[in-house]
Amino acid sequence: MKIKAKAKDQRLIVKVKFSSKEKFDEKLVEAFSRVYMRGFLKPTILKKNLIEYSGPTGISLSERLKTAISAYDFFFLVEQIVVSVEKLKRNKFSLNHIILDMQNSYINSVTKELQLIYLPLIDKTDDVDFCEFIEKIIYSVIPASDKDTDQISKFTYFLKSLKRFDGDAIEKYIAKIDRSIVNTIRKSNVGQSGFITNKKKDYYDHYDNDDDATDKLDEDEATGLLDDEDEATGLLNDDNDETGYLEDEETGLLVNDESGYSDGSDETALLVENDVHYPSLLRILTDEIISINKPVFRIGKENSYVDYFVKNNNAVSRSHADIITRGNNYFVVDLNSKNHTYINNQMLLVKCETQIFDGDILKLANEEFIFKA
């Protein structure tokens, strides 16, 4: 399957071409096209092996996340995912037919509207994972400020505390951060009018939106989308199960008394200090020096959503561990990896911050690194 997108006459046109072995449910595509749902591109069957999707012009989500994003815009994006899932359920469409792929999800630079592709493939068996998709977005964002980093980091651990995707819980969390985000998106979906414009003022005049959120829109004009020959990948399901350790109610982190950060009154989310010194790792097998250059640095074997990709080692999990920098203190969090994480041969608890020091040996499964503070 190949997905090709381009901007045409202030519209986004996405064509999905299928191989001879791939088939889609024509009746379901036609049914979906008759039910207008904001947040999804509208499908039209052109041929037996070709569907054209159309919607407001925009850029891929992966392209948008190459530039800095505020916490407000991040939560605006997450709330749209929550509402999209809710609308699919309400209209009795299977959630497993959404393409959860940042390259093939699209966002309008002015209105901030997210557009997803609904593609009912026949014989599709794997389940989509919305928490994992949001987590992938989190680890792709470049926060615009230290305050934005703090808010997004706290949400990261809230998301990890959920046993499964819970739209109501996520929306309540966002409402506590900024109620105007929920109000803006909920209000814009009332009536499902389908009004689309690239002019910020016209868009909000149409919805008569007087929330504070309207003052926070970017001033950029929507950009066109370059053709993309990449195949849709879909998001891989995590190969690990949840464990039953006790979690902090606010952050979802497990408490490790040995780390010195077990006090529930402390901020266990990732606070960013003004004077931050980032550490590095030396991969013993290859003598490669890995620069850790962000507050939460993820290591694993799935190249598409980690900061460092461990090549040639199947024992390492897709998302294996996070290295957290907080001022001049450093911590490791095992992400429920299959073959565990170790510091100086001591196995770490799952989802629990454990402090690491200069010269310590960090081991992911059987892959060893020397930690350099």
C-alpha cells in the first residue's frame, strides 16, 4: 500500500493505492463517506485499488513536530484524538481501521485541525493502540519552553498510569490544564457543518468562539504538502504487558525507596532546571558515544519512536528505557521491557525512577553502556 499526498486548490488530497494482495471493504468506505465527521479525511473510491481522501490543506504531523510546540497546542492535538475516537464509537465504526501514523496524519497550521485517515482493510487483525500513538507524539515533540516541557512531561507519566486508552480520563486531565481547549474543540464540532477555511479570523467568526484559546493560534499560513512515497506503516503494538506495582496518583510513577525520590510531595515529573548538564553513554560493543540531549531520552530497538536506536540486538525492547535529566541528577526508568534494565547488574523496577551516577554500567537486556555524567 502506498500513500501519496499533495495540496491542491487549498485542499489536501491523499491517494491510497493498494497492491494486488490488499483489499478494502468498499461498503464500509462508502458508509464512512456518507457520515461527515470532523477530524477525518473524506474517502472516495476511484478504482478497485485506489481511494482518494480529501480535506483541508495541511502538513503531515511528523513535519509539524519538527518545529517547537507549546503545551497548549500539544493538548489541543491530544484532545482532538480523544474526540475522534469518541465519534467513531458513537457511529459504530471500528477503531482498528484508523491509520495511526504521524506521516499519514495531517494538521492545518492555522486552524490546528487534525485530520486522520479511516481505512477499513479486509483481514486486518492487529489492534490500534491510541496510548502508544500519543506517546509516540510526545517523544517527537520539541517543547517551546521549559514550562511546556514540564507540562508535557507530567502528562507523559499520567498516560503511562492508564491501563488502556481512556478518553474521559484524558479529557479531564486536559480540562484541568486549560478548560478552553476542551471547550474550543467541543464547540467547533457542534452541528458538524464542515466549514473549513485557512483564515484564522473567518474560522473562529464562523464558530462564534469567544474562548481565550482563540488568542493562541499561530500566525503562520497553512503550507502545502509535498508528495510522499512512503508506505503506511501503522503503529506496532507494544510487546510488553502492564505490571502491578504501586503508582504515584499524580504521575503514575512507581516509588523506589532507594532512589531518594519516593516522597509523594516531591515533583516526580520531569522538572527542567535553568542550568542543565546533559550526560552521555558509551556503548561498549561498538565504542559509540551517545549524546543525551533532552530531558527525557528514550532508548530502544524501534527506530521510528526512540531517540537512540539500538541496532543488531533483538533482546532490547522497542521502547526499552528512558534516561531522565533533572538539573545535575540523572535517572533511568524501565518501560516494562521484556528483558529488563540493570544498573551495575541490579535489576530496576518497572516504571520507577532509579538514580544513575557517573561510571555506572547501564544494561538494557544484554546490551551494556557506560554512563558518563
